[in-house]
Amino acid sequence: MVETLARQRCCMSAQEICDASAKRGGRVGIASVYRALELLEGEGLVQRVEVGQGGARYEPVVPGGEHHHHAVCERCGRLTPFEDPALERAIHRLGSRLGHEIRAHDVLIKGECGRCMRARG
Amino acid sequence: MVETLARQRCCMSAQEICDASAKRGGRVGIASVYRALELLEGEGLVQRVEVGQGGARYEPVVPGGEHHHHAVCERCGRLTPFEDPALERAIHRLGSRLGHEIRAHDVLIKGECGRCMRARG
DNA sequence: GTACTTGCAAATACTTTGCAGGTAT
DNA sequence: ATACCTGCAAAGTATTTGCAAGTAC
């Protein structure tokens, strides 16, 4: 059941995970969702993403695989995932220069999304 | 007085700003701090930084000047600011590729800080 | 006085914890 | 029976809002 939670692709809030699980038959309390997320995050299977809209979101970590970041639209709130090798390279190069381990990193871009730009000016 | 808040250099929590202001004579309620931060953030004079430790932090934005990001130590919680031109370049290049405006961006590095690495293994 | 700002206290939102009941071993 | 997992409800923290009082014009 804990597995069910992490099966969603995109990042979701704890509440969304709870609701989504409920819809597919598995009734879960919000407390259990948080408890499961805490465990999964500890195992490195889920990562917490903060998009500055009150409330964290969580998304599964693909074990050895792709790695993306998020762009959040300041107008509609839509979250767009993206990946960029040059960005990753820049961050990993930082490791040697900085006297700080880079166990994980997160990049958040804020601005208007393409959809809103097209819809308005 | 609103100015007093943003005069601190590093990023602080709302509560820290409140306490710091109180110490230098200006008694401010936490509510006013949040109200001022909201305004200043709207004006682009202050930016909210989320380091995933429950509670946002805020720091003044140097108008045309330097721009840094943060590395947070997973062991001691210490926050280390850093800047990296290559990283900035990578992000700005992203702008053209991504169908998303880049009005602001944030990079957070998580890992053990130099001090902790030296103190332990 | 009218308009605006402020701090306090109450209200909210999100997350964590205590606990009693249920399941597995 | 023991150990573990669960949901509910209570407790906590962070942030926002309502409001009456204070200040500026």
C-alpha cells in the first residue's frame, strides 16, 4: 500500500496522495500518508519538493534514472517539470569548489508559464 | 521601520526578524513582519527562501547586484550561501529552451557541510 | 474626522503525535 | 500474546486575518 503512494508520476501534495489513494479503493488516513512519506523519503525513494505555495509536494525518485526540476507559474500555479544536463553539470562541478557535500539538490524556476504567456500578453 | 526588517544581510525566519527588530528598540508584532514581508516580496525587494526545515526564510534582494543560493547542512542545519556564474549561465540559457519565463530562480543544495565533515568522518 | 498602520488574539493550514483498536506472527 | 500498522482526533508549528486602538493628514 505504501507502494501505491509512490506509484504516481508527478509530484503531489500529501492531501492529493491521500485522496488519490482513496479513489482507488485504498482508504488511508492523512497521518499514514505522512508516515509513509517520511519513511520513503528516508529511503531516498521519494523526495520532498517545495514550490512556495504553502505545503510541500512529494514525488517518487526514479532509482538510477532521470532527474528533473520544476518551473512554477506565478500566475496559474501550474508546475512544469524540466531537465537540463548543463545545469546538472554546473551543479556537480560546484561540489569540488564548495566545501560542502552535494547529496541532493533542487532547482526551482519561477515565472509565467508558456500557456499563460500565450493566453495573455 | 519596514526598512529595518530588510536591513539584515543573511536570510532569516519571520520570527528571527521579529526578535531582531525588537532588540534594537522597534517593537513589532509577528503579524506586521509577515505583512511587511508580503509587501516587500511583491516589490521584489525581499525573496522567500525555503530550506525544507519547516518555515520559510526571507532575505533582502540586492537591487542590481550579487545573487546567491544556499547549501543547507543535513546534519547541523547550517546554511551556507554561495554563488556560481556557470550555474547562473546554465539557468539563463534554459530560458530560451523552456517555454517558461524565468523571473526568478532558486537553487538549494543539501548535504553535509564542511564543518561537519571535518568534525566527523 | 478619514484613511492607514499596528499589535493582539483568533483563525487557518499543514504536519506530527498519542492512542486505542485491528492484523499478522 | 507480542509486535506492528492504522485511522482518528488532539497537539504543534507556521502563517493569515479580524478588529479595536493609535497615528497621520
